[in-house]
Amino acid sequence: MLAAIGVSSPQEIFERQIPEAVRLGRALELPAGLPEQEVYEHMRALAARNLSCEEQLSFLGAGMYDHYVPALIDMLTERSEFLTPYTPYQPEISQGGLQVMFEYQTAICELTGLPVSNASLYEGPSAVAAAGYLAKLHNGRSRFVVSAGLHPHSIQTLRTYAHGYGIEVLEIPLRDGLTDAEEFARAIDAQTAAAIFAQPNFYGAVEDADALSAAAKAAGSAPDGAPVVVAQVDPITLGILKAPGECGVDVAVGEGQALGNRLDFGGPSFGLFAAREEYLRRMPGRIAGETHDVDGRRGFVLTLQTREQHIRREKATSNICTSQALNALAGVVYLSWLGRRGIVELGELLLARTHYARETLAALDGVHKLHEQPVVREFALRLDADVAAVRRRCAAEGVNPGADLQALSGRAEDEGGLLVAITEKRSRADIDRLAEVLGAAVAAEREALAV
Amino acid sequence: MSAIEQDRPAAAGEQELARAVRVGAGPPLQREAATTIFQKGAPGRRAFQCPQVDVPAVEAEQLLPARFRRAEAPRLAEVSEPEIVRHYVGLSKRNFDLDSGFYPLGSCTMKHNPRLHERAAALPGHARLHPLQDPEDAQGALELMWKLQGALAEISGLPHVSLQPSAGSHGELAGVLLARAYHEDRGQARRKVLTPDTAHGTNPATVTMAGLEAVKLETNADGGVDIEDLRAKADEDVACLMLTNPNTLGLFDPNIEQIAEIVHAVGAILYYDGANLNAVMGLSRPGDMGFDIVHFNLHKSFTQPHGGGGPGSGPIAVSERIAPYLPTPLVARAEDGSFELDHGRGAAGSKSIGRLRGFNGNYGCFVRAYAYICSLGADGLRDASETAVLNANYLLARLRELGVAEHLPLAYGELCMHEFVLSGGPMKRALQIKTLDLAKRLLDFGFHPPTVYFPLLVEEALMVEPTETETRETLDSFAETLAAILREAAEDPAIAQNAPYSTPVRRLDEVGAAKRPVIRQALG
């Protein structure tokens, strides 16, 4: 090979191209390579120092959930043909991946009740920021009005992005667990680019989405139209909750992890993004479209690419160049596995068990509901004891009772808050066990404090 | 990629097809009509069995008032498990993939994905770990992230690492926001970001998203940054220069030290787009070249599978002066040796640009990248880059030997780094086939084509990145196939012009798809 190139060593290729001053000239200070089995042992040893949802009765949620992932998803996502290609730049040999995107878009449109969907974004909170950017491109206004019921990571991410593209973020507090509709409406004016809320919200409460959308549209009716109404949704609840498209929402975004994706300590997953038709040509990310080949066969391609960075460069609607294809595949396979009836049945099961869990826990001494609003699969409690200490006591009993609200939100009013998530993997017996352990932990903490 | 031409004959003749198949044996045809999962199944059919409702029944209205309820179930598929498996396995067979053949997609670093990484990432301790698990019960994960941060710092020559960005484009956004925060902290509202005309489209798109203005830099006759143009444009309003080195022409910029000097002299930041890091691991480090910020593509250099276009992961490494602005959270090590997440109350202080996404980044990708680094070690990483560069130069030499260079000359330079860019201009003029035709004809021979029509400044560009994965035999076979397609075109250009013939579908109407977008299945 060297002779064909006309050099005497591989090093000569580098010496002829890289100036000496910027050549490393020493070995990297990294450990020596290991055989496969030793790397596996090392990775296994690291995994063993993590307490997964398989080894602990966990009620953690707050954005990512331990739903059951059917075995067929592992089998399909591990197939070389889905795992190892790149973005379908050559559609003739990428029909499988392109059709998966098309099916995914169809499923997301059905769930959200909105007519257009992209092929997915990175994950939830950055999808909220992407919706904000779309609103800015759409109407060029200067402020986002955001419900405090959005996930704190979404608000923080939105702030990071908005500082970049030069938009102010105004946060509207909650009242009784819900976005204060009056304040929401008061804050929205002709300078509001987008009005953003979450359904259900971070505290588990089902918002009155119709009312919030209507308030946003009425309040912001400037000469050139109302602000873009954005809802962060939880796709697993959309079998039973009214679809955002039926509630006056213009853009629905959300974290897709609950749909057939593993927890993976927070990623990778996918972000869903669906909208009304008028926003189609400003959507970020990849979109698959149907077409036909020269022989008239049905086929699929990446479409509306003139929105995208590789063509439009600085005028692109986003800098994003790929979807989360493999995660979105898991998502659409999961939705097909659940099916039209299953997504409703699952929703009803979550609703019933979550209600049971909330009532059972709130009946414990020193444990209260944070709000009385309807909840679907997650709810917030207030403990009359230090949450961190209570969580430690529960952990010693093999139970993770949920997320420390204040640690996540940083809000003073969330002191004592615990966010409890229920999935179909948490049975009545599991919930009863949680009640026993949490009740004892709260009692012990209060006793310790009294002494 | 440009759209297909509309004035082509509707279908290739039988004779032409027979001949085309004779000269190039393609993959098996998967030409059953495309039907979506929504067009399969039957009402009431299902795969999911819902667990029993095991809690006391409560009135529906009390659980969730009717005004919040959905009137009609979403029209998801109604299919059995065997139908789902057959459907998606069938779809998978309509995909070409890296495990099936050569995939020299320039700038994408399609290197082998060791299956060990999938096994490691699937361990419940990694895959089923909740991101809000208490740090004391996630020490393995945090240690893994800590060690990956350390390895990336050493490879880049920049000491501080954030693993948070979700992809290369996300890492770029982080980088530009960091440069901006650095200047704002000094009371400077610098507005401009310099990007060479060879840059990936993500660079200028990112600049706009970060609220700054992209200013294009010219490329000189050797394929590097035009130093005079840089001098003219580098002023006190420049926040940073975004540079890929080696650049998208596959060339290491020989003036890199001078470029750094000019940029630093006006107080601007030098940003390294790590898309092409696979050329220089263990051989040259962005930090030593004078860069302050670099993003990595774990899905490229560190072999996270591309997944059909995602997930990726785009960590960033930065110099001391940029460190205070890094996004949160960061993995930190406490005095007792334990690991924790720093959410901005410790070292990641109030100057942080903030969060870029939820939770801790794409941990599943970190597991794979870290396993790769453990497998290869210091020497292995250097060997990977050396082999990648050797392979690219060997392929280039073979193309010259076979006379391909006459029609597809190297656009710039003599040697190359890990990839090279050919120009299809002479081929188009002499043989009447365009780069697109060549790419489509390659499909019939079982090769994924190189990247086409990028970078933009090369006429009919063909960007080839073989990676260290490929054997000499594969490179020879690819070179000989290119030569054969050119010979075939000299005889009859219509064959390539109408290719491919052996794929599940043939050329698709992309213009029509964009004019009348159909982006979901119509449901009954």
C-alpha cells in the first residue's frame, strides 16, 4: 500500500501534511488497550455500581419513566439494517428507514391530532427550545410567555437557547397546581412570540389546555395574529387525554422516551415535534415524504430539504441535521405494539393506579397532596419532613419513593415536595409497599426531629 | 443532494436493464409494493396484553373529568406481534447498512460498530438506570462519564469537558454560545463568526441560531483558509472562527499556527469542528493547534452506531478560559473520591450558559464510546487514525493508477488525510454522466456512494472517506468498480444516467415530493 502511495511509512503521510509544531510527538496518556472480554468485565463492574430500576422498587419519573419495553423492540433495533446505516442520503437503498420515519410521523400526527410531524428531534427539553425558535422565525416577536408548569429542564434549556437567539423568557407561576390562566393571559401581548405550557404539567396536574390556548389566542391578537401556542405533551397519556390539536395548540413537542425507549441514565431518546400545516416549511429536522420512482413504484424520500442547513446554511430553519432515527423506530414499533386499543387501556390503567397511589399515600400521616387537580401517571406530594432524609430511609428499604421536587426545580415553594411516578410496572402490591415504607420513613423523620 | 431530473425517460428499457444487471450484480431485489403498518392488520387485532386493573374501581369522572378526555382513540395500527415483526424485518431488508458493505460516506466516518458495545450498553445497570437516581447509587455511571471526560480531554488537548450536547450540531451550538458568553463576560457584544466556505452547513446555521452573523471565508488555491481574506475579516467584532481541520476537502491546513495567531490577535476564539477528528487521534491535538473549543462526534470517531441517522452525541472540550461558561450539569469528583453531578452550584458556577437539554446527555452513547477507548487504548486510537489516513491515500493512489483521476481528479492537494474530494466536472463533460449518476450506478454494485455535491466549492464533488475499517481488498474492489463504471459510461452513458436498476426502488421524484408534501399515511 505504501508503494502505491509513494511513501516509505504511514508516518511520512502525516509528516508531509501536518506542521511539526502541532504534531503530538508522544503517546496519548491513556491506558493500554484491552481484549474484548476484559473491556466487558470492566463495563459490567461499572454497571454493578449503579442501582437500576431492575434492582430497586423505583417511583422515579419527572421526565423519564420506567415503562415496559417489549422484547421485539430490542430485536428490531439491534438489526444491522437499522442500527448501522447513516441518514438516508441515498433513498433507493434506504427505503426501510425512510418508511419507518413516514410511519413514525403518521403515528405522532395521530397522537397529537396535528397534521404535520417531523422525523423526531434530540429529546424533550431541546424540542421545546426548537418550538420557540420556530415561533421566532414565524412572527419575529421578542418574548416567550412560559408556564412554570413546564419541566424545569425545559425552562432552563429554553432560556439557554432564547438568550442565543435574543428572546426574553417570562415565567408565569402556578396556582393550585395549575398555570394561572388569568396571569397567563395578562402576560401575553403583541410582542409575545410563543405561549408555552405543559400537559400534564411538571407537578402531574392535568391543565385546562383549551382554556390556556384560548386565553393565549384572545390576549395576543395583534394585527398580525396570535402568538404560537406550544404545548409540551407526554405521549403516553395521549390515549386518554384530549389531543393537543383539539385544544387549540399550534405546536406539540415532548419527550418520547416513554414510548419504547430505555432509561439509559437520561439518553439517548427522542423529542417529538408536531404542528399545524402553516408551520410545515419552518419545521426543524428531517421530514420523510411519499413519492414514486421512475417506474411508478411507491417510495419515500427526505423532503422539504430547502429548510435545512446543508442547503440553506445560515438561513436554515435549524442547525439540526439528523433525527433520532433508531429511537424513533423504537417509538413507532412501541405504538404499533400497543395499538389503537392498547394505548387507551394502558392510559386507563395508569389513571386508576395513579389515583390509588395518590389517595393511599396522601392518607399517611405527614403526607399531603400538593394539589387537588386530576393526574394521569404522576403526582406531587408535600411531606412534613425533610425529603432528602426520607428518601434515604426509603432507599435503605429498597424503595425509591420518587424525585425530590425542590432539588429539580430549585423553587422555594417546592420544599418538602416529592414527585411520584406510576407506570404499568408498579402493581397495587408495589404501591402498598411504597405506602408502608414512605409512611414509616416520614414518621421516623418527624420523630427524630421532635427528639 | 440535488433533486433528480424530471426530463428523464420514465423507465429503462428491458434490454438496457438486462445489460445493466449483467455488468453489475446488485443486492437482491426487495420490490414488493410498499405498504405501511397502518395499512396492515384488522380491527381488534393486537400485540399488547394490558396488565389487570388491580386497584379498586373509581368512577371515570372522578379519575378524569370528561372535558379532558379524548373522544376517539388515536388510529394507531391494529396488528399482532408476528405481523409487526414481519413488517419491520421486511422494511429492514430495504435498507443498505454498514454491516452489509462499504460505506465511504465522506465526513460521516462510517467505521465498524463492535457488538461488544451494544452488549455493554444493554446491561441493566446502564440501560435501566434512571437519570435522577441518587449519585451514591449511580457511581458506576458517573465514574464512566468522568473517565470519558478525561480521555476526551487528553485526545483533544483541552482540559475541561461537557458531555451534555446531543449531537455534533448541538455541540456546535454549545460552542458558539460559549464563545458569545466569554465575550459578553468581558463586556463585548461581538456579532460575527467566521466560517470557511468549505464548512459544514451546520456551522453557519448554528451561528444564526446563536443570534450571531456568519461571515464566509474564502479558500485559497491549496484548499486551506485564504490567509489574506482572514486578515481582512478578522476584526474586533469577530467572536470566533469555526474551523474543521483537516477540513472537508480532507486537507490539514498547513497554516494553522498562523490562523490561530491572527484570530487570537483580535481577541477572538478558535472553534474546532470535530467532524474530522478521526484523521488525527493521537497524532495532533486541537488544543495544541491553538483551539479553545472543540466538539466531538462520538458517533463518528468513537464508533457509536449511526442508527439510520441518530442518536449521536456531541461532547465539547474547552480551554481554561472557556471553562467557567460550560453548560450544566458537569460530572465532578469529590475529595473522598466519589463522583457527583455539579448543577451549577459548584465549579460550574453562575457564568454557565445553562442547560442544553434534559438530564445528563446521551449516556447510552458514552458507554459505547468509553468501551471503544478502553478497547483501543492510546496506541489503538493512533493506529486507527493512521490506518484511516493510509486507507484514504491508498484508495486515492489506486484511482490514479486505474486512470480514474483523468475524469475524477483530486480537487485540491496531492496527499490527503482521512478523506479526499474528487471533482466530477471533467467526467460530466467527457462522459456525459454527473456525479449523481455515478453515485446511483454504484448502488447496483453493492456500494454505498461517497458523499456527493459537498463541499459546495468543488464542481460535482465526490467526497470519499474509507475509514480504517476497510481492507485493501475492499478498497481495490471499489476503485476497480469506479473505473468500470467510467468505462461503461464511455460506451453508453445512458446506463449510469438511468441507474440504479437493482434496488428496491429506482430513482425517486424528489421534486414532486417537496412540491406536494405527503408526510403521513392517510387513515380511514
